[in-house]
Amino acid sequence: MTKDEKLAALHDRWATNNTCELKATATRHVPGAGPASARIVFIGEAPGKREDEQGIPFVGAAGKFLGEMLESIKLRREDVYITNIVKYRPPDNRDPEPEEKEACAAWLYEELNLIRPKLIVFLGRHAMHDFFPNLKISDVHGTLVHQRFDKIHTEYFLPLYHPASALYNGALRGTLQADFARIPLILDKITKNGTVDAYGNEKLAAEDQEN
């Protein structure tokens, strides 16, 4: 099997075996979308109405804005992988409950570990809090976070405001676009085995600084 075939099989298996209670009210599961070879994974919180209807993440208004921002840095949706913390739409688009997130957690970790992206981008505070519960999106948006986890292989994370927040709050639109524009620089420096601070300046990894 190719890597993309393995990813498709992973989603089919989890859709059959997943015990998330949201399955009872959702139309369908909404797996991640994009190539298994993607260097960037974007993680949102949960599918909405349009996503529930089509079975594809980020296809509503926020998804359209996300597509525009990808184009602004010369990327297409086909170049990246987009997924959510939970794979089913919560009723009335409410926030998913902790037990619903927990029911989908192993699914998320397995897809991330198959893809092994260089960079994970959190779209909104809810997605970020599942990994970094003590951080505030207002403090760390646009800032690269370097952290090792036992559950996934990726070590580099970039929190951003959710595209929907910029649609409802025009003041955030420019902030999100500016933060988004830093992605190519950050990815380039990560690929060169360095890390970067909030302003895109290269730093040596901690183990290199000690040598």
C-alpha cells in the first residue's frame, strides 16, 4: 500500500470502530483531507454544518478564507493536510465535550504519526488547548512553539487565530494574514534543522547550544 492508501484505510478503520457519541447526531464522519506526504498539517476544532454535509474539513466560509490565505503564500489545499480534533459535527456547532475529544484523540494521533509533518498549525484556541492547555492564543499566535510529545513525532507547532474569528472580527483579519505569511519562513528554517523565535529569527536547537 502507498502512504496515501494507508491513510485512507486508517480513516475507514476509525470511522467503523470509533466510539465518539457525536456519531449518533452527525450525518457522517469528516476525516482529514490532503496528501499523506504533506509537510504542514492544519488542525481545527470540529466540523461544521457544511463539513458534515460534504464529509470534507473546512469547506464553509472559514474554509474559503483559509484557501485564500494558502494562495497568498503560494500553496493550495492539495499541498497541505487539514483535519480537526474531533471528526464529527457537534450538535448546533457547540464546542466538543472533553470525552468527545478523548474518543477521537487516538484517531488524530495516528493520522499525525502516519503523515509526520514538519509543522502543525493550530487553527484557533480550542485546537491549541488540546496540546497546550496553559497557553493563551492572544499571547502566542504567530509564535513557533517547540515541544516534544510522547504521543506524536512532530515537534514544531504554530498557533493561529481561527479563520472564522477573522470573519466575525475584522480587527483580527490582518493579524491572521500577517501570522500566516510567516509560515514559509518558519517551514524553511525547520527543514534546515533549526528553530525560530516569534520574529522568524533562526535559533540553534537546545542540544546544539549545549555543545
